[in-house]
Amino acid sequence: MANHVLKKIRGVLLPANRTARWFLLCITTGLMAGTGAIIFHILCHFAHYFFLDYMAGYRPPHPVGDPPLLGHSDTPFNPWILMAMPAIGGLLSGLLVWRFCPEAQGHGTDAAINAYHRKNGLINPKVPFVKTIASVLTLGTGGSGGSEGPICQIGAGLGSLLAQRLKLSSRETRILMAAGMGAGIGSIFRAPLTGALFAAEILYRDPEFEADVIIPTAIASTVAYSLFCTFMGWGSLFQAGDFRFTNILALGPYAGLAVALSTGVFLFVNIFWKTHDFFQQLSWPIWLKPAVGGLITGSFAFFLPEVLGFSYGFLQEGLFNKVTLWMFLAVAFGKIVATSFSIGSGGSGGVFGPSVVIGGAIGGAVGVFFHQMCPEIIPNAAPFIIVGMAGFFSGSSNVPITAVIVVSEITSSYHLLLPSMMVCSLCYFICRRWNLYRAQVKNKIESPAHSGDFFMDILEDIRVKDIFNPNKVIAVIPEDMTFDQFCKLFSATEQHYFPVVDRDGQLSGIFSINDIRHCIFNQELGSLIVMKDIARKKVITTSPSEDLNTLLRKFTIRNIDALPVVSDEDPTRFLGMISRREVINFYNDSVKRMKSSRDLQQVTPF
């Protein structure tokens, strides 16, 4: 009785302990990622103030939710110094990365995705620290990029570092790494739900979520967001009006916006990766490439400084209807070129942020155009900026669900979900061929991180009753059969395993041809031995309800090729035999059917 009570208590406490352990791990990851986001955010503001404001006199507008921390200097604007700043930042960033951690170059989200799929979530412990400084130098000097790439790699690196220090399993390390990635996004963009969805959806090209990641990331993202806002202020990143979708005729212009955004995605993805591949092929030192990319960015910004840095303030001006159609188009194209050279050359920054800016600028241009053409249907161009941010991000990153949520969170505008869903879906399907994240895999089946999971899933879904043939003729040996009688029976059968039953027909033992090989030609045994004496009494059996994973483990215990099948209700009632060959053939046929079904599904667009 006492043992029964103890087992009951243990059965309750063990799951509770596992839950408490994971809750603590997620909170710790959130605190680490949130702290990293705060430090990174403050350093970016200091760098912007020193390099852009104090040195060059450039003071771009800021979004309402992210005002400058240090005010402004009195330095007059000098475009020549401004032009040199991205090159200086690229050089310093390149030297730092080259000297201490080459993995920290480029846009960090791709590196984090690659670590999840191909490195069991393991990230070099140096990455979060080197990535922080390198990104501050790239972005703080005017390099065109986003903060999400660095904070993704910083948060992912901290989550991975925690897992490595605690010696967690590969699966647990991947989960904490993804939780850190999502927590970083959720905090720095003040969008906790986005962080949870982003980390689960960004891993795959197909519209698929990593289920293991969502809950841990939601906890970590909530903690990181709360910590970040406690120090940096609450509220959304952008301030937007109370825009509402109230006219079905506006769906036409929004469909036109999806086409324009898809064109922009095509240009951005192709220009970015061709620039990236060009710099990768150069035999120059890796510290020199971001400096050259920064110099080209600075030269371009000499005529259009709005493309430098994050450019979020430009979108805020657009939401206040202070930007012209041609300026929207100029910044959209300029941001594509500037980001391609700043980050594609090896500079440290993200492409999520530029995607939002480019999409918002294209949306602003389309919105102004339709507002001028049909003001009664499109009374305000600003909603097109918000929907444009979502649509471009969806098309360029294969994250249609996250894209809808992120723009709603960073603008606190939840009344544009309908047009956002339509535009994001259209952009996603149109832009499937182009993607900013090369490390994404198509789906879980193609992820190295899940290669063993699907084998187990298939085995656990198949039962012995799916394979077992109860009508198959099996020679059953009575316990009192003499050895002489068995030898006559054996000469007429190809059977290798022989179940032994008692007078009531109940299974009492089993033997194989190997067990009697040494004495099968010994005529002296004759009727002196009965088969009960030869049979093994400890019989390993299976039942119709048992899954194949368990069955295969039993086959390997003694390297057995066949097992007796007994009734689920009565483990002594013999039903027949099942062989290892039957199981393997059935498994192979099941895999073929799954692949054929998947290939047929891939023919259709949905």
C-alpha cells in the first residue's frame, strides 16, 4: 500500500518538477535575452549620437516609441563626413569579427536558423558578445540594416550558452536557443507575441510552426519584453492612427499593393544575394569587405541620407502623411541597394528591419497613388504603409502569420488585420521562389534536427496487428513431443522458430533451430528427450496492440528474427508469429506511400 502511494506521488511530482524546471529555464533565457537587448539598444543609441549626430551632424527622425536617449548635438550637417561613417564602421566591425569570431558576420538570423537545424542549437559562446559590438559599429555608423538580426543571434547565443553550461540534451539546447532568439525579437521590437511566433515560423519555408518552440519562447519573450520595457519605456514602436477597414472596394487597391510588394521582394532578394555572393567570391581579407560595402553605402547616402541606419523614423513620418510618393519610391529602392552593400558585404546587421522599411515605403507609394486616384475609396495612404510592412516581410521571409502579427504589435493598429491577411497571403504565394533566409529548410521532414523523430513517429503509429497475419500456418510444438518426432516434422518445414505449448494450448516456451543445431543428428537422444526440456522458458512475446518501435527493440534484445504474438487479454494464448523481415518490409512500404503522398501534394500550390 505504501509503495502504491509513493508511486502515485512520484507520478504527480515528476511532471510538476519537469514543468517547474522548464519554466525556470525559460524565465532565465528571457532575462538574459532581455538584458542583451537593453545593452544592445543603448549602445546603438550612443553610437548613433556619436558617429552620426556629433561627428556628421545628421539627425534623422525617430519613431515615436523610440526617441533619442541623448538628445542632439550642435554639430552642423556635413555630408562628406556622413559619407565616410559607414566605411569606418564597416572597417572596425570587420576587424573585430575577423580577429575574434568570424561566425558573427552577416545577418544573424540565418546563422541562428542554421544552428537550430544543423548544429543541435550549439552557438559559439563568443558570438553574443562579438555580435553586439560588431553590430553597434555597423549600424551605429549608418550602415543600412536592422536590429533583429543581431538580437536574434545575441538572444540565440545566450540561450545556447545557458543550455551548454547546464549540459542539456540536443533537443533542449535547440529549444532554449530558439527561445532566446524569439525573446530578443519580442523585446527589442516591443512585440512579445511576434517573438514567440517568429522563432517557431522562421525555421521553415513552408507555412509550418515548430511546436516544441512556441510555449518556451512565449514565456521567454514575455519576460524579455517586460524587462526591456521596464527600462526603455512601454508602448509600441510606431504611433499610428486608428485606421479601419470599412470598404470592400479597397480590396482591389490592396491586391495591387501585393503585386507591387512582390516586385520589391524579387528585387531585394536577388540584389542582396548577388551582392553577398560577389563579396564572398572576392579573395580580399574579410575585414576589408564590410569597409568597401560601407563606402558604397555612404556614397549612395550622400544623395539620400534617409537610407542610413534603421530608417524607422522615415516610416513614422510617412504614417503622419509627411512623405511624397516619389520620396517613398526613392527610399524603397535606396534601402534595397544600401542594405545589400552594408550587410551583403559582411557587415553585421539584420534584414528584417530593412524589409519592414522597404515594404512600408512601397506601401506608402501605392497608398498615395490610390489616394490621389480614388480618394473616396482610399481616404488615407497611411494604412498602406502598415499593410505594406507586413506583406513585404511575409514575401521575403516566408512567415505569413508572424508578418500579420508583428505589424499589428509594432504599430498598435489591430483594425487592419483583414487587408493584412490578404496581402500577406498573396505575397507569400507569389514570392515562394525568393527568400532572404537561405538556412531555412522546406519543412520538418527535411530538417536534420528532426531526422530521427519521423522514424520514431512512423514506428509508433504502426501496430503489430497492422502487419501480423493470424492465418499464416505455423508449426506449434506440444511439450510432450519427443525429439525423434520433432526431427521428422523439421525435415518437412522451413520454419526456424518453434513455439511450444502445454496440454491446454497455452504458450510455455520457444526454441530456434540454433538451439538444437548441435544435437539434431544425434540419434541416441531419440525418445529420451521431449521438447519441453529444450524450449526456453523466458519467452519474449509481442501483442497485436504493441507499436513497432517497441517490437523492434525486442527483436534486438537477443538478435531474434521472429517473435510469438499473444493475445492482449491473455499473454499465454498463442496467436501466431511475426518476423523481423515482415516488419522491415511493411515499414519501407509505409515510407514509400508517405513520399508518394507528399509528392502529389507538392504538385498543387496549396
